Amino acid sequence: MEIKEMVELARKAQKIYQNHYDQKGVDEIVRTAAKAIYDNAEVLAREAVDETDMGVYEHKVAKNKNKSKGVWYNLHDKKSMGVLSIDERTGLIEIAKPIGVVAGITPMTNPVVTPMSKIIFALKTRNAIIIAPHPKAKKCSTHAVKLIQEAIAKFHVPEGMVQVVEEPSIEKTQELMAAADVVVATGGMGMVKAAYSSGKPSYGVGAGNVQVILDRYIDFDDAAEKVITGRSFDNGIICSGEQSFIYHEKDKEEVFRAFRDHGAYICNDEEGDKIRHAIFENGSIARDIVGKGVDVIARKAGFSVPEGTRVIVVEAKGIGHADLICKEKMCPVMAAFSYSNFEEALDIAKTNLFLEGNGHTAGIHSNNQANIIKAGTEISVSRIIVNAPCATTAGGSIQNGLAVTNTLGCGSWGNNSISENFTYKHLLNISRVAPLSARIQVPQDCDIWCL
């Protein structure tokens, strides 16, 4: 089916869906869509690993299960249609309405959960959606979409509400973006830039380069385990995964001991240089190491790592432009930096983010609330993860208050339109009914200027 035909079908389906399903009916459909991915987590994970040749099967199973249940839990009690609120003081009424047809652009790094979350946000808000997957993940992404289509068919959801471009291409994706009413793009920066240039309202993501500060007087074993868990998750292809840890110079011995005990291999200077040459080509990430395990990376670099190694750590020779290792590394490799005071730790994090990843995410492990707030105040990111693995919680958690999603806005810092986790509310148009309220007395001019 041509893109034009898909969009026409979507528009017809959206009108029917909008007029025939109330909040309870929509929520039943949303729950069923999420459960379809949860119930098929294993088969979809296997297909994703086999097709893309990146990531870790067990981690993708966990991702499929946790994201599907997290998205549903996050949305189950949210109102997404009709009157949302009435302000008691002003009488202002907010009424939610769908946008129309969503173009959902999805990546090969998260080829199952990203289509799933976009579909659920669209169904929740009574929008039709057409998924355009990455060409190198088209089979597993298409299967995920079809499982959702089959699951919600029992509710007589109109044909065309959820569609997928089964043979995607750059040209088809561009055509879809131009024809849809709103674009939600998750993927490389080229694709995100194309979305913002489509002439349609767009939501995109920025590059990740998560800097993690290790404060003093913390449990370094706990912090090391959480940082390594985040960095090693799905072989490091998560954009919110930890990229660097920044430790106090007086704590080096204890920090490095903790990291080694929890599966880190810390390179000597020669090995560090070999890793730099192995994972970067002409200043950019080498494609053949993206989402690969530590053994593959070490072998390419010309040495071996002990069995049980989870991440490779390279001590940086400088910050920002001074060392390539300061950039985003889409594999289980981390950079390590030392600081002499907390202000210097913040400066290291900010300098590396200005190089790449500004606006995305940072992390801190600390028992000092003042330092946590200081990091949140000074680092130009949209989310600061505290005492937790960034990779698995920056995209939302039942426990941390961030909306569960796979599309993380990076604000103007990352050339994005939002600085929060993309969710259902971003697919709503809101009409505001605004009467003049007799309850509010207009003050005299002199009283206003005395405020």
C-alpha cells in the first residue's frame, strides 16, 4: 500500500475511533495493546537480536516486559478525552481532542518497545498512527505492530488506526512525515532533523552522553553495581545509558576496586588507546561495535578481557574535545574522570555534555541533597537520575515520577521541542473555554502596581 493510501485509511479510521470509544473503551484497548508486547516479550526479543545483530537477548526480554507494563501503569488512570479540568476560581475549562494521524519513526536500537509506546500513546489519545521502522529492524518492528493489531481487533478497532510501513525507506518515511499531522521521531540525529524539517509539528530526541558524578562518602559498591548495570544493559545501545563516571581523586583506589569487583575491566594507557581506535573511526562511533559485547570490542582492539567482564573502562586524558572517549559510546565502554572538588565534577560533566549529549540526561550518586540540587541546577540536561541506573530509569519508572516512554526530549539544549519524556499528553490538542469569572474582582491600577 502506498503512503498516500495509508494516510487516507488512517484518517477514516481515526474519525470512527474518535466518535465510537469512550475513556473506558479506549483504556481497555490500550491495556490489551501493551499486554500483547508483554506476552510476546521473548519471541520479539529474539527476533530483534537476530535481525539487528546488536544488544542482549535477556535484556531485551526485560525491556519488552518492563516498558509495556510501565507504560500501561503510567496511563491507566489518566484522562485523555473530553473535559480534563475546570478551574474553580476562573471557570476555565480544558477539553482534550485528538490531533489526527501520527507518523511514528522508530530506531533499530529499540525496535519493539519504541513502536509499542508510540502506538499506545496514539490509541490513548484517539489518534491514528503509522509506524515507519528502521529498515534494518523492519521484520521485528512489523511483527510487534501486527501483534498489537491482532490483539485489539476484538474491540472492532477500525482498520487503519494502527499501521506499519512493512518495506520502509528514507523516501517513504519523508513522504509519511509530510502527510501526517504530527511526527514523533526516535532515532539518529539525521532522522530527527528531517522530522523537524518536515513542515509538521514534530517531537524528536537528542544525542545521549550520560555523565555520572560519584559524590564522596557513598557506598561505592552500590554505586558501581548500578552504574555498570546501566552501562552494560543491552550492550550499551540505550541513549540514556551511563557513558562516564566522575569520582573524587582521593577515592580512586576504593572506586576502582568497587568497579573491578562488579565486572569492570580498567584499561592501562596502551589498552585505552587501542579501545579509542577500535570504537571510533574518523571521530565518529564505528558502526561495527554498536551494541556489541565487551569480548568483541576487546578483540577488535587487540587484547582480551577476563571472563565475567561487563564493561571496559578507559581513563580519560582530558575533558570535552581533548579526548574522543568523552563522546557517546554505544557499547559497554566507559570513560573515567577524577575531580578535586564538586565544582570541578560539575565542570567535567558540563564540558563533556557540551561536546555531545547536551540536554539529555545526567546521573549522580550522592547522600548530599545540596549537591544533588546543585547538579540539577547547573547541568543543562532534562533529567538527573539519582542513585539509580540511568539506562533503565531515565525513560521513566513506576518509582521515579518520570513518564514511561522511549522518546526522551532534550529541550532547546538538544534542539528538541520538549525537555521532558514524551507521553500521551503531547498528542492532544487542548481547547480552553474561558468565561469571565464574577468571582474575580479586577483590582485598581494602583493596587496592581503595588504588587
